[in-house]
Amino acid sequence: MACVYALFSDRTKKFYIGSSRANDAAMRLIAHNAGRTRSTKSGRPWKLVFEEGCPDYTAARQRENFLKTGQGRKLLKEKMLKL
């Protein structure tokens, strides 16, 4: 089972949207905050603000691509306001 997740950086005020083959966004968050991911190194520390399980990695990538669109970012911002 795969997952799609969104991280938020208070430092940069930006989202990072990613997917994982394993259904474990918490482990990905640790990797991002440890600086092992080049694209998120400058925004540390990151907070996990959204996680969604998907039946397979293909579905997770499709959901990730949707969340990177304007409608998807709007959805994430609405969820962020609820936190």
C-alpha cells in the first residue's frame, strides 16, 4: 500500500507534496527533516499536514499530481486552516 502526503514549512511558508511506496509518511517526514532530501533541505523543519493511503503507487502518484494543481493546493490550504 502506498501513500501521498503533504508537508508544510513555517520557515518558507510553502507546501511540499510527495508520495511513498510504503504507507509510512512519518518515516518520510524524518528523512525530510534530517536533510536527506535535497529539495526540502532548506525548509526544515517540516510538519506533516496531510496523509492519505492509496491502494498502489500509481494511484498515489496520480493523487500527488492532483494535489500539485491549483485545485489540489486550494484543498490543502483549506485543510491547513482546520488545524
